[in-house]
Amino acid sequence: MLQVGRLKKLHFLYNCGLLLIVTYLVACNNSEVKTIQPKTDYIHEIPGKNDTIPVAIAQKGEVLIAYSDCYTCHKEEKRSVGPAFKDIAKRYPVQRVYIDMLAQKVISGGKGAWGSATMIDHPKVPIEEAKLMVSYILSLK
């Protein structure tokens, strides 16, 4: 009789130990492993001096953007489908060469400069209007 009581205690301790081990293993396997991703430079700022943009030019560009479909994919402050206007302004120096290049990109569209998003082409936008729009964007520095 004494032996049976002792066996029940050993069986109970064995089950408790087994339960603790299983609980520990389950808890360890479910813990989240967080990996720290290195911060990538989304903007890839191009060094260079900034020319001035006359206020009247920037205002005309702002009006043209307001009447266009630009805000469908871009926001001023936050990244959306495409980059934020302020991020574009951070990347490119205010120089005639970048205004011309970006105006051409507005007209012909593009892909890859800001990730996987594709900017649709706007072939009906005259080059001078595209330059005004880009000038406004770059004025947001």
C-alpha cells in the first residue's frame, strides 16, 4: 500500500515536470524574434547648391498641380503611392538641369527612381507647365 502511494507521488511529479518542460518549449517557440533592418536611405539626396525659385513661379506651379491628377499618387508631406513632394524636394537640388529632367519625367512617366511604383505619363502636359509644377515641388525645401 505504501508503495502505491509513493508511485502516485512520483507519477504526479513526473507529470508536473513534463508539463513545465512542454510549457517552456512552447513559450520559447512562440516568442517573436525581431530582426533589426538597417535603415535604407529612401531619399538618396543629390548634393548641389540650390538656385532660387521666384514666388510667382512656385505659385503658378502649385495651381497647376491642384488642377492635375498629381494628388492621386502624391501628397505634400507623406509618402503615398509615389514619394511625398517634400521628399522629392529633399532629393534634388534646385537647378535648371533637374527641373528640366523632372519636367520630362512628368510628361513621359517613369519607374524605379523611388521604388517599385510607376508614374504614369502625362503627354498632354506642356513642357513649360511641367517645369512650373516641378519648380513648385522643389520650392518645398
